[in-house]
Amino acid sequence: MLKIKNLSVQIKDKIVLKGLDLDIKPGEIHALMGSNGAGKSTLVKALSGHYDCKVTDGEMIYKDKNLQELSVSDRANEGIFMSFQNPTEIPGVNNMYFLKTALNEKRAYHKLGEINIAEFLKFVKGKAKEFNVGDKMLKRNVNEGFSGGEKKKNELLQMLVLEPDLLLLDEIDSGLDVDAIKAIANGVNSLLDGKRSVLMITHYDRLLELIKPDFVHVLHDGKIVKSGDYSLALEIDEKGFEGLGINHDIS
Amino acid sequence: MTLANYDFSQSVKDQDAYKKLKEIGFPTRKTEEFREFDIDNILSNVYKLNCDKKIEVAEYIKDKNFYTLFIANGMIDFVHSDLPQCISFKTKHKNTLESSNSLYHLSEAFIEHDNILFINDNLDKPLKIVNMYDARESFLPTCLHIKLKEGCKAEVIDLFECICLDDSFVNINRVFYAEENSMLNYVKLQNLDLKSILICNYIPKISKNATFNSISIDLGARTSLNITSVLLDEIYSSFSSDGIIRLDEHQRAGNIASMEHKAEHTNSNITCKHILDDSSRALFEVKSIVKHDAKFSKTFQNSQTILLKDGARINANPKLILDTDELEASHGATTGSLNEDELYYLMSRGIDEKKSTRILINAIELQVIDKIENELVRELALKFIEG
């Protein structure tokens, strides 16, 4: 599904990713761990086409398409969904309107007709109820005045509505209590049908217990320096990165 | 005729206004406020005075939620209008007001009588004035006074639509009288032909404890200006004006306003949001004067501008002239581009850049639309900005 080869990414004057390789096949769940500043968020931002990220070398091939040739919106409509670490507040834009527009844009991209409003409301409200996302959230403006937990739930709701093929989860568990993490994990797991893939960034084992990864990678100084299975995450939890011989000092 | 070299003695109908026009003189390209507005060209273009071309007003589909007054090519059409009993119309002997705005006197000079619309009771439905135009190379001066009886409340919408206004100059005078304890809520919706010029000269006369609220939305016309002169000389009188100016290509639009506080506890507040694309230009030239006797007054000015392209430009000059210490006053102007994070967030959910930009602009405009108290008027304004 996704093949990243020798990827180098620069943000402003700093080279953050320095020749990163990663291969994600359909249905696989990958976890990306690493100390602060290692380049984890930069990787998912680069995949979704963030304006700050300048790819200086390498390539990102997704479903046989070169991502650099696709706009941010085309990447999304091709099935890439990045869940933001700090979702942006957009005053004046109603959440329900935003969700409906996003869904219809995706449908138009795939040459499908617009979903009718009644069908849409039934679909969204059903998802919101199933995963305990408050109805009121739908009537408010996108993330405006939302608590940290509400913002993450809103990201989940968008994910459930847009049904992406590749889920990029950037610390979707940060700032959440135990019950909220469970709710988010349930939502993500409900999407996993053996074809969809996940690349998730987390600092904590808690999320990995609920969304079991097939592969765990450690990112350090812009490169993947260690890969393994779920037991690697447990080892990191026990010994820390230094215990695995990964120095915290980042050049 | 050209206005700059016109021999007014031929057809002037109000000598008093003509005299004041001569005294003040036309603005020129050296007049600071008009620097971006190519006023010399506007005044030296060749126009026909008025236009008697008939407009099929009957074909206009009236909305039963509104009372409707048609003004076709500047002429009031009572036959097709639909007004309640509490609204009456009278023509009265001319009483040209004091104003330093020569463009106000320009229209007055061509008008024989004052056309006054009296609103004598609370309106159960908003009044929609539909200004329709079908004219070429014409100068169309029109004047209308709207007088709201004391203690009453009314919503008035001025809708500017045109079939064709090629190279025409529409110069409108609107004089409002909000009598004691009344509230007049006025909304201007303008989306005229890109070959037209529209100048609206506003004079609100606000009595004791009365309020005049205005919201103007300017999307069309090659050049559009709102020139407002307010004198707050009665206690607890209040004036507010909010605006949206959304322009592209080579459009020009702006607000020139002067608010003078002469009585205690008077309020004025003027804000405008400018969304400027391509090589468009906007102006926010606003002056508040608070005289020594106008203690405990409040005056606020704010211009907010989003520049979508490097070629777009705003000239914002909010000015405060304060002769008393006992007041609240603020003025400000911000200029920037659309928030990149918001744009990226929308696009990351599959909404293309053009549509995402449109959504964010609508969100900014909604902040103004939300200030419209009346639900029907709010819906009308919303449909208007959504095109």
C-alpha cells in the first residue's frame, strides 16, 4: 500500500528526515515510536502533504502513485487520513457541514453522486452514537472550543465517516483518559477489515495494547533505527530508548 | 454629459444643492480618500442623465415574507410594490441637508422634491427595497428618505440588482430618520454589474435613545463606495455599521465614514471585513470625533482584511479625534492572509483548495451575517453571500 524509499524531508532550514525507508502492506498495523524531535510527526505530515514539509530526496509511493504528485486533498481522497495531534479549530465552519462536504468531495473524486442529506444524517448520527461521540459536537463549529478529548473524538468521527484506507494516527491517545483511549481504539479497530492499514505514533504502551501493532519501529534522528514486533514496544516501555542503546541526543 | 464639466444651469432642479456642490467642489484624484478610486475618470466619463428604459418589474418574483418597494432605474414604482398601510409615501418640498460630501449634493441637485417613506408602526415583515437597473452609459441620481416613527422598529433591506449597468454611475442618497426610542435595522446587499459604479451617500439622523444599525455587503460593481456622515447630537443615540467587502479582479470598494459625537452617552461602532483577491483595492477611511460635551460616549472602529493575492491592497485609516477623557474608544486595522493551518486541515479531509478557501471566507463573512437580528433577513443575506 505504501512504500517509502530513502525519504529526506526538510522543515524550514532543518533536515528532519534523513533517508527513511518504510513499507506498509494492506492490512498491516505499524507503530512508530521515538523520542521527542525524532521526526515522527514530520513523517505523517509529509505523507499528508503539509505545507511546511519539503521533500528533498526519496519518494513516497502509495497505491502505485507518487504522493508528491498529488495535492493534499487528492491524497485524502485517495484514502490517506491523518489524525492530527492538535486538531485545528475552525471558527464559523459547522462540523456537520464540514463532514458532509468532505464526504461528498470524496464521493465526487470517485465519481459517485452526492449523498442525500437524510441518508447522511442517519449515517453520521449512527456512527456518533455507536462510538459515544456527543450529538452536540456535530452542531458546533469544527473543533472550536472543544476539549482535548472532544477534539480527538472529532478526529475519530471524521475517520469513521471518510473510511480511509491508510490511517495516520499522530498521538491520538495524548491527553485522553483511559475510557476515552478505549473509545478511540474501538473506533479505529472497527475500521480494520484486513485491508486498511495503520501507521500510528504513540509514546505509550496503553494504545498499543488496544490496537495491536504487527510492527513497531523506532525512529531516531530522522531514520528508522530499529524494527520489531509488539515485544519491542514492551521493551521500550520497560527500558526506555536509552536502554535499547538509542541515544537521546539528536544532531 | 460629463459631470466634471457639466453645465448644471441647464437641468439643475435644486439650486441650493447645486450651490453647495459648487462650494465644496468635486473630489479629485488628489483627494486622499479617492486616490484609489479613479474619481477623475468617473466624473469625466460621458453619461446620459437618467434612463427612461422600462424594466419589467412585474416579472420579479416577490417573496411573501417581505414587503417590497421597487425602484426601477431610480424611479419608484408603486404599481408593482407591495407596502402595508403603516408605510406611507410623500413628496415634500426640498430640504437639502448640511453635508461636506459633494457627491450627496450632486444627486440632490438633480432631484426636485424629497421622496419620503414614512414607517408609522412596527413592521411585521421586513421591507425590501429592490433597486433594479437596466441602463448604459447613464448617470442615475436617486434620493430616498426613510423616516421611522418614534418607538417603532423596522428592518429595511436595500437590494441592488441589475440587468445591465454598462459604464453607468449610480449615485444614491439615503437619508434615515430614526425618531426617539426607535430602532432601524438596515441591510444593503449589492452585487451589481462589474461595469457599474455605485456610490451610496448615507445620512442617518438618529434621535434620543434611538438606534440605527447598518450591515452592508458589497460584492459587485467595478467601483462601490459607502459614504456615511453621522451626527450624534442627541443623548443615548446609537449608530453601528458592519460590512463585508469581497472583491476580485480590478474591483474597488470602500467605506468613508465620519461619526461626530456631540451629546452624552452616544455610541458609534463601525467595522468592516474585506476579502480581497487578484488586484482589487479596498478603502476604510473612518473618522470619529467625540466633542467635549459628549461625555460617557463610546466609539469603536475596526477594519479586518484578508488578502488572497499579493496584488490586492487595502488602505485602512481609522482615526479618532477625542476632546473628552470620559469615554470608551478604540480603533484598529488588521491585514493578513487566510490561516494556513485551517486551510490545510480542510484540505487534509479531501476538500480542494478552492473550495476550502471559499469555506473559510464564508466563515469570516458569517461573523457579520450572524449580527443580523431578523431571521428572514439573515437567511436572505446568507443566500446572497453564497451566490
